[in-house]
Amino acid sequence: MTTLTGIAASPGIAIARAFLLSSERFIPVRQSVSDSSTEIARFREAVASSQTEIESLRISTEERLGADKAEIFEGHLMILEDPDLIDAIELKIDEDTMNAEFALYETAQTFIELLQSMDDELLRGRAVDIEDVCGRLMSHLRGIPHMDLAGMSEECIIVARDLTPSDTAQLNLDYVRGFITEVGSRTSHSAIMARSLEIPAIVGAGIAVQQIAAHTIVVVDANQGILHVNPTDEELEAYRALKQADDKRRAALGRLKELPTFSKDGKQVELAANIGKLEDIQRAIDNGAEGIGLFRTEFLYMGRSSLPTEEEQFTSYKYALEKMNPKPVVIRTLDIGGDKELPYMELPKESNQFLGQRALRLCLDRQELFRTQLRALLRASRYGNLKIMFPMIAVLEELLEAKQLLEEEKQRLLAEGVELGEHIEVGMMVEIPAAAIAADLFAPEVDFFSIGTNDLIQYTMAADRMNETVAYLYQPWHPSLLRLIRFVIQAAEKEGKWVGMCGEMAGDETAIPLLLGLGLHEFSMSAGSILPARELIGQLDQTAWCSHATNTLSMRNSQEITQFVQDIIKGVTHHG
Ligand code: PEP
Ligand code: MG
């Protein structure tokens, strides 16, 4: 058996034979033609057949997966109508009297190379679409069917360099059990599609993928990001048992999807999702999110060449609010700077970017940028349950100024007769130790806190969250951090305010019992962690964990604390 690793893109375990999706591209030979008009007619026929094919793919994808997943094919149809590309091919056939295949190949290559060299991620993505559409055109010109993924007839694991959008849309789900790709990341198109189709998938497994022979048995353990090729009979038996247990667990979790979250002794908490893009909302809903606990709006500003307008932002916020309504959506104002750059804003280089003019600091400095976002948020507020959250607050004055600007924009819109939501909660992230230590001073001024442990840990430990060499200091379970968290919750409770957490720690199964014990009200995490967290919380006794958590505050280090938690969870000590 050979074992390979990659990125776990869509969870689950799959076992089947490998179906190799050839990524070899046909390279045509240049031929001179005497009659370029016949050649152009042949090319136009290929365009027409491709249009019909893509249109039917668009319709079937919309039926199976919804309009947003079918959108990609609208883009493909637009490429077929794009005069820059299509006219260029026809011109080449005509002027250079060459065969349609070669004119298509050469022109497409020029477009693809140009787009691939761009900095803009969206434009680079367009290169994939052009490659996909031109591959289809080439198949039609050659009179051979486009790789018939829909026509497969036995269970398989697709093994490919990458899967194009039309490959994924054509997968026959009666037979495809999982897939593995050589390239890609958690956010690549194939990964996103796998999650929405709920097919176990590992992406970015590297060049070793090419060594997988057709029809060999492959085990895809997409919970761990590991794949096993050619297991022995005994290994296969073990994996089948593991798969059965995993499928059972997953099916059981599905039953928790529509349910609220209660601890064993009846304490209710809320499990929400962190999102960056609008596409993430459906996943949050599918995974039983009770709200959005963190909408990182900076993603609306990224991957483009200028600031999003008020109207563009309004449309995005309205969409999110309507889609989740009446569930809450906590939208965080722009958190740019630090590791998140916006090339077109030309932010000054700082010697220590995480301690520089980041997030709200920048927004208070560039008020027009901030006011645009606030207006878009306020205008969207009547479409759902909006909560506005300010990031990176260190001192009270920053909070008060942000609130003041919000109030000014609110009054301006009201004076213009714009209808706003009735009660918009306003909260802040607690991610700087100064704010955590003085949480009692902030609590009267907010409706809620959301603890951002990703930053709170780095600032508490003075350990850059991106720096591998100090990763040992990045300790979510350290008593110093747990004490801060407890203080923030107690300070909020005194004022009758709620506290959430939207850092990665909130979805961590070792942290959840302690956070429940410390009295956290809302846990916001990546969508895939929600159902396992709901199941776990249902098995925990909140009252007991309240005293366990208090015990951990006087322990000496993270190791003692994590060991203590794990022992109780496993039921091997008498504390539980
Ligand atoms: C955090 O700091 O915990 C957080 C959620 O914000 P981000 O990861 O976007 O900095
Ligand atoms: Mg942060």
C-alpha cells in the first residue's frame, strides 16, 4: 500500500477503484487550408454545438445544485460570445489560411498565458474557464465527445490533475464516490464543489497522484487528508469498518441540523458560522448554523482592482441578511492591514504590520472608506437580523468614535427617508489584551463582545500568528488566555450582554468544554465543525464544566489543561 497526503477539502471516507481523468491536452498540427470560409463554418458549428451542450449543463446543474452553482456556465456561454476571442480565431483562420483546430489552439494559448500571468486572482480564474470552453470546442471540431464523465458505469474515485467546473458538474453521482486532485487548495473550485456535493475529496496531493494506476483500489480518508493506494485485503477490511463507522456518525449528525444547541443539563448556546464569501452562506445553512457569527467583509474588498462601491456592498449584505433571516448575521467592518493586503489601496509599509494601522485604526483614519461601509450596512439592515461588529479595538475612544460615525450615517440616512432595521446590535471584537483586561469598561458601551482568539493569542503571547518559529507560544489553552476569556464573559454578564467567540478556538473540540464551562454564549466556527460541536455539547454537563474550567485557571501550563480536559472527556478520571 502507498500512502499519500493532501488537503482535506470535503470530509468523509470513500473506497473505490481509480478512474483517471486524463489531463493530456490535444495539440493540433498546423495545416494550410485552401477554403477558409468552409473552415470558419466548421468552427461556427463547433461553437453552436458547444453552446447547446453548455446550456443543457447549465439547466441540469441549476436543477441539481441551485442557481449559484450554475452561474459558472453562464460565464462559459459568455466566453463563446466574446468577440475578442471568437473573432480572433476566425481572423486567424482567414488571414493565415490555417485549420480551425490550430487557430483555436494558438489563440486560446495566448489568452490563457496572458490571464495566468495576472496578479488578479479572478482573472487567473478566468484562464481556467477559457481552457475549459476551448477544450470543449476542440472536441467538437475533432468530432469526439467531450470526456464523458456522465456516462461512467461503476463506482469510482476520480483521479485528476484538477477538475474543471464542467467536469465537476458532469460527475455522475450514482458512481463517483470521491475525488483526488494533484493541484488545488481548500478554496479552489473543485474543493468548493466537492463540499457542496458532499463528496469526500482530497486536493493538492501533488505529483505523486500521477503514479496512481487506472482501476487500482484507492481509499480516500478526507477527514485526515490521507489517501491509501492499493491496500492489502486486511487493510481494506479495516478501512471498510472505519468508513462504516464514519458514515454512521455523519448520518447521525445530520439529525442535529435543524436542532438548537443544548448541553446535557439544558444550558442553551448558539453555534454560528464564520464566512468570508457569500457562497459560504449555503454551507453554513447546510451545516446547521444558527447564525453567522463572523462575516469577514475584507473578502469583498479583495481580488479586485478598486474599492467596492456602497451599492455593491449593500447588495452583498442584503443577500446575506435575507438568506439567513431571521437568524443573526454579525458583520464585521473592514479588517485590512496586518497579513491582509489590498494592493490597490497602497497602504504604507510598516515595520511591524500586526501592530500597525490595521482594521478599525485604518478605518478611523480613512473615514470616507469607513462611512461607505457603514451606510451600506445600515441600508441593508432592514432585510434581516444585522449585528455590526468593530475589529481591533484597544481603547474605549476608538469604540466611541466608531459608534459616533455609525450614528452620524444613521441620522443622515434617516433624514433622507431611508428605512432602516429596527434594532441593530453593535458589538466589538475582543482581540487585543488591553480590551480584554478592561472589558468591564467596554461592556456598558456595546451589545455584545466576540472574542477573536486568533489575534488575542498572538498579542497576549507576543508571538506572531504567522511565524513558525514561535508557534510553540501560540497556546489557546494557556491559563493566561483562559483567565482573560473568563474575565470578558464575567464583565459582559454584569451588564447583561452576550459574549461570542469567532477565533479558531471556538470550533476546537478540546476548547469547547472549557468555553462552555466559562459561560460562552455563542461559538462561531467554520461550517464543517458545527454539527460535531453540537453533538459534543449535547454530551457535556455545563455545571460540571463550570467547576472544571475554574480548576484549570490555576493550572501551570497548557499541557496540564489539555490533558485534564481530554481525561474527563474520555471518562478516565473521576472528575467527570
Ligand atoms: C481573530 O482574530 O480571532 C479573528 C476571528 O479575526 P481574524 O482571524 O480575521 O483576524
Ligand atoms: Mg482578528
